[in-house]
Amino acid sequence: MTKKMKAKFDKYWGECNLLMAFGAVMDPRMKFVVIEFACPKIYQGADSLRNVQHVRCLLYEMYEEYVRSSEAELDGDGGIAGGSSRSTTNTLQSVDHQSDSKKYSDWHDFTSFVSSKTSTRPIKSDLDNYLEDGLELCSEGQKFDVIAWWKNNQAKYRILSRMAVDILSIPISTVASESTFSAGERVVDTYRSKLGVDTVQALLCGSNWVRCHYGLKGRVKEEEEDEEVEIVLPII
């Protein structure tokens, strides 16, 4: 029994689970310290250091994707700072027609200066600042709402807060890999008997659409049973 349990453990934990690792890092009570603490307990020797570096590398890579997505949104909207600068400029132009144009020239220069400063990327990213800040210390048994913490700190970590909420909102579930590729089981079995009617109908409808799209033909249960029970008749 112990050997079977060990084989099962090595199968599912032979490689680092990145979703669980990122979710733990996004908890301000643990951050990246929990990865450095847990990896040596699960992996041995060089594998421990390799997994720590692997998590850190992919964490920064994922953060950079969110940075590029945020920059693309700003470019599509004309930029927050640019938009405010244009609106301010239009307002000033309307006022300039009513008063002296030199009166607001310095304010226009200032808004242009602010726009150029806010459009440049800071030296340290949100992720760097988050990992370097201290941990949120909570006593044992004290309730801590991680999502609420990120909501309260979204102004401080503008991009990282979006990434954290996306990661922490993913429901964690596991399923045996064999079940993913097995089409012989029933859609609703004893483990899925609590699915709603609409959900079951959506699953059946989606399955039919996928089969039709790829030209797959569903097999009737009676046909499978006929193939399993093959009767050989003697030749007379």
C-alpha cells in the first residue's frame, strides 16, 4: 500500500504544480517565501533549486504578459495620461479664447510633462515591489481575505492586482488523466450526479457539436456490447 501511494505521489508531484505555486505566491502572508520553504521538503537536491527557479522565471514571464496586455489597452484607448492630457488641452483651448493665452501655457507644459513621465515604465515593477515588501503577519486561526487585500491594494499594485485576482479566482479541481481520454464511461455517473439539468444538456450538446465538427461518429452502447460478445459459428 505504501509503495502504491508513493508511486501515485511521484506521478502527480514529479513536476511542480505552477497554478498552486502562483496562488501561494499571490497570498501576501506567504509570497515567494513559501516556495523556497516548500520545495526542499518535496524535492531533493538539485530538483528543489530547479523548481524554485522555474517558478520564479514563469511568474515573471506571466507578469510581463499582463504588462503587455495593459499597455495594449492603454494604446487602444489613447492612453490614460494621454487622454487626460488631450481633455485638459481642449479645455484650456476653450478657456484661452476667453482669456489671455499665456495664462495657461505653463499648465499645459506641466500636463505634457506628467504625460511623458507616466508613459515610461518604472525601474521596479509591481511584482518586484510586492515580493520585496514584508509579509502580512496574521495570528494562527485568524481569518484573512486575500481577495479583499488585493482590492484594497490595487492602486499600489495596478497590474499585479489584476493578475492576482485572475489566478486566485481559478477553482482548483483534479481528475484522473485516464478519465480525460476515456469515452466509454457515462456522462453522468455516481461522481457527477449533482450536475444541474442545464449543465448536463450543455455538455451533451457540446459533445455533439465537437463530434460533428471533426466528423466523429458516436458509438451506441448496444454496438459496443455486440463487439465485446463475439459469437463464432462453425462452418458446415
